Amino acid sequence: MEKINYPLLYYELKPDAVLGFLVGTGHEVVEKDLRQVKSTLQDYLQKQYKKYDSYPFFEMESPRLKTINVSIRPTFSTVRGSFPLSHTLRIPLPVIFGQVTRGYYECFLPLLDQHFYYYDARQVDPLAQHFATNVLNGYEPEQIFRILQYPSPKMDIIPLRINASRQFNWDKYFYRRKLRTLPQLTERYPYEKQRRRLNATTPETAWEMEEEVTAVLNKVLHTRSNVIVIGHPGVGKSAVLQQAMRKITQLTKKKDAQYTFWRIMPQRITASAKYLGDWEETVESLVEELQYANGILWVVDIIQLLRSGGYGPEDSVAAFLLTYLQQGKLQIVGEATPQQLESMRRLLPGFVEHFQLVSIKDPSEQKVQSILRHFVLYAQRQHEVSITERALALAYRLLLRFYPYESFPGKGIKFLGQAVSDAKLKRRKKINHLDITGLFVKQTGLPELFLRDDLPLDKDELKHYFRQRIIGQEPAVSKLCEIVKIFKTGLNNPLRPIHTLIFAGPTGVGKTASAKTLADYFFGQGQKKFPLIRIDMSEFQHPSQMHRLIGGGREVGQLVKEAREKPFSVVLLDEIEKAHPAIFDALLAVLDEGVLTDAYGRITNFRNSIIIMTTNLGASNRQSIGFTQTTSEDLHYQSAIERHFRPEFVNRIDSIVVFRSLAKEHIRQITAKELEELQCREGFSKRNLRVEFSESVIDRLGHTGFDERYGARPLQRAIEQSLVAPIANWLVRHPDINGKKLLVSYRDGIRIEVYEEPPQGE
């Protein structure tokens, strides 16, 4: 048996009248003396416990009493206004406080019916003052006067002996007990009507899935089984589970033992833990309250139970819950993908064995179309937004092609729900094919050229686009144009990355610039972030650093993190040859299948990415200028790459593009391009200055910004030091220059001339 000590706050009102407050329970009584007060309250507690297994939850170990003085100025309010007292009153208030079993502290203000938790024992006075002041400021003078009539309080203890291991039989009286842990960590499901309205663009309905809903309902309700719904992402696992829970709630609503469902994110269990072993106590309390409320725990992302808690699956939250599952004291429902299910079986075999599985297969095209039409009717009825047949067909086609790693109907409902939300924001009543295209551009960054079959690809315009931005590298331009053409015609393999390339060549010849140009062309239309994931592979020269790249255990690596944030992007692995060979093996699945699966079954998708690796292999013994552009040069680089990488790695590369060393005319073109971009800087635009650079400036920078070993890489530094700095100094000396045209030339240094009209040369 265990004993709970409830603090009794009592007042001796008269010689034959004692008022007692059973702190933390809401019970109070007036008797002729203290002995009678204690007897009455203790008898009541014992009877409730004996009859209903019910007792007020109280966990303070050694409650103490103190009195604080709160200074306020009461205000009397009438229809004519508010009239504060002319002087300040000091209100003495009793405070019951102490440490609870979980290591933190709790404080009660019985006369104000308030209580709070705190973590530092020194905080009790200021926090009690704060809470009391806020409450008393809302009191009328009459209420405050009644508090002032109380004599000095005293405290005693009323014990209650309970059997903590006793099986609960709350029956219909479970509502008598106040739940504490469940409301802190979970949400009651089904949600309240107000919250459902907030999520109304995507209905909580499992259309065309009555068979799966019935299977879940039977296993949960009739056999009291733990259930995991298995299916690929987007197949409808959540919808089936939610509809089953709503039906169970409705079926048991009028019964004495109504089933209740509580939604929890596993991370919340350990997030509130402050001390070692704290979360275990939280779980114990959670399970106890679930039994009390006849509750079933709905775990979102159930595999996270194996990742939360200790250092590995064997000492995780899932392992701790295993005992309760074996004893039948806990019922859980959740969902997982097939990969996550296999990971759970491998990492903690006994856990999955306590669940019944309900599998959901990918629906047929006919079934998907039927479900999407259900949504169209829902949008028309619920939001008065119609979706045209052409828009629906286009959405299906685009999602089928560009989101192959997600399943219907989930991806269709989610996308159309976003389209409905956008239409409501714009106060539009109809969604047409142009709206669908615009939303898809916004989400993926893909230009309309790739999304609309009626827009032809202009080959000359395409080549001009890349030639203007990639100078002196005709093979690279041709290869990038070829990638665009294949993707435009839809002939790329949907089960691999869009394309995988190695950019080989000496430093400073435009390999990184080419990757940026391709990223901007492919994915730069709608995304807020620039669609380039750039990773310096020289930072991963040891096998122990692999977890920083792709993740390990609970850690998410840099590549995985950025790929999840930007699934439509160019992945640039810079200086790939400097990474450890173990890294290359880890990338094989990415290059071959376009997916990366971690130990917990989480999939990161690269099938909407272009993967580019840069390397200087083969360039160290070559001259930087004067290359003869022959086939032998390509063979030289390819031979160096094949010697360095394993055949399994090289065979997964679609193309090897060799970048040539730059000639002087190329450096001049690059300089002119950089100067053109320089004119767009804020320092010029905010002053409304238009800048023209003379040929002498271009020649000078082309000469100083080129190095035989580093190509055009020093050019940016030369522009900043030799050009930007002198112009900045000149603008500081001439702060009033606005709305003019500047001619920048070079004659033994940078010279700047100001023109009212556009100058006609130097």
C-alpha cells in the first residue's frame, strides 16, 4: 500500500466553527472542530476510493504553508465607469507549496483556486505574487473584503492509503478524475468542430476505402488489438485510421465505457524530460491515465518511438512500452511505410509482434480518379470552388510524372487542397488548368516549358541561354541542352535522378558556374530558395564523417537535410575525389535508384534532382592554356577518373563532361559578363546611377584577373579590389550624385566621369 498526504488548509472562524480546504481537490467543509473536519474529509476520500477506485491526483511530497502579502488597489466598476480606491491594500494570502515526485515544484493558492508549476525553489514568492496579483486585479472590492475577513490559516495533513498496482475499474465515473499528463502531451481525437474547420480544405474522409476502415475498426474495437496501418506515402493510411477512430468514438459514445483516442508525437514524451529517467515516469503516468480514461494512444510516426528515449532502440520509449503491451495495459494505433515496418522488425523485433497489421495497396487509376472526383464535389459543396475537368486531368498527369515517389490519392488531395486554399485567398470560384500550372511552378520551380505540352522547345533559344552564361565551354553547353531536351520530351528514367554528371577539368573554368546556370534554368522559377545544394566534399575525408553527410542513427546529415528541404534542385558535390572512398559507396543507391534509405526506414528522394560532381582529376599535369581540343584530352580525364573511382561508381554516372582551359578571348567575355552583373548592385540602383565600363577597364581586369593555374577564379577578387573599391571611395566623396550616368575607364588607375546624357564612347 502507498499513502498520499493531502494538505488541509483550515481556518478557526469561531470557537465552534472550523473551515477546511482539502488543497488540490476542490473539497471544503465546515465542522465544529479540526478533528471533525479531518474525519469528514478522510471518510469521504476512503468511500470514493473503495466504491469507484477514484481518488484526487496529488503528487506533492512534503507540502508546506506560508503567507504572502499582495499589494493591490481594488477597483469598483459601474455603468458610469471604474473607480479605484485611493490607497493600496495589502492582502495576506496562504500558499501551499512543495516538490513533486518528478523533481519540479508545485504551488497552490487555495483562496483563489489557482495553482502552477515551477522549476526553481527560489521562484515561488515572485511567481505566487504574479499569479495572485493578476487574479485579484479582476476581483470586485466585495470579493477582496471577504478574503480579508479570514483569520490566520493553519495547515494539517489528511492521509489516504491506496494500492498503486490495483487494476482500475473506473466504469462511467472516469470523468471524476482530473487528467494531467494526457492533456500536456496529447490531443484528444476527434478534434473539436472549431479545429476541424481550420483544416477543412482537406476533408478527414477515406473515400472508396470502406473495407480498410472496417478492418481497422474490427481489430481495435472487437479484439482490442494494437494496430499499424501499412502503406506507401500518400496511399491513405491517415485517412483510414482517422475514419476508423471517428466511427469507434461514435459507436461507443452512448455506452458506459466510451473509447477515447489521444494523438501524440513521440518526441513530446522526451522533450519535457528534465532529468535522467524523467521520461519513464512520464510514460508511466501516461499509461495510467489512458487506462483511467479508457483511452487508445494514436502515435503519429510510430517509428519515432524507437528513436526517442535512450541511445538506441533497446532503451528507447518503444522498448519501455513493450512491457505494457505484453501485459495488455496499453493499446496503440499508428501507421508506417513498408520500409519503416522492416526497420522496426530489425531494430526491435518484439515490438512489432504485438501489433495487428492492416495493409493498404496502391489504388488503381480508376479508383484514384473516382476519389479525386469526390474531392471536386467536396470543394464545390464546402467551399463553393469548382475545379474544371481539364484542371483535374492536368493535376493528375503532373503529379504522376513529377512525384513518382508519393502515391495517390494522398498527393492529389494535398495538391488540390492547396489549389482550393489559393483560390479562396484570391476570392476566385473556379480553378482552371492555368491555376494548376501556376501552383506547380510555385511548388517545384520548374518552368512552364516542362509542364505544358503546347509550349515547343526553341533549340536556338536554349543554346543561346547557356552560351550567354557558360563561356568557352561548348561541350558543356551541348550536354546541358541535351539534358533539357530529354526532360522536355519526358524520356528521362523516372526511377533515377534526372541526370548524373561528372564535371572534369582544371580549376576556374566554369564547372560550378555551369551547375548554377542549370539549377536556375531547371528549378529557378517559383522556389523561394535558390535550387542548388552545394556540398564541399573535401570536408568528408574520413569514414567517420559519413554521418555528417548522409546521417547516422538519429542525426540527419547535410545532404539528406537539404534534399528534403529542396527536392527539386541541382545537387553539386564539389571536389568529389577528395572524399573518402566509403562515401562513394554510400552514394551508389542515390546515383542508381535516386533514393537514400536510413536505418529507420526514412526515405530521402533524389529523383527530381540533377546530381553533378566536380573533379580536378587529370588536370594536375596539364597546361592551363593552349589545350588542343581533341578527343585524346577527354580520354585523359576519363582515364584519370576511372583509375580513382571504383567501376561500380563510374558505371552509375550518365555523363562525364570535360571543361577546357580558357583562352584570353573567353576571359574577356567573362569579364564583360561580370561587369554587366555588377551594374545591378544596390549601391548603383538606389542612387539611380547607370554605369558604363570602357574597353580599357575590361582589358585591364581580364589581364589582372586571370591566372594560368587558377583560370578565371581570381577574376572576382580582381573586380572587388581593382574596381569596386575605387568606385566605392569615389561615391563616398560624392554623396550627392544621383540620377546620372557614369563612365568608368582605366588610365594609370580607375577614372570616373559623370554625364547628364548617355556618353558616346570614351
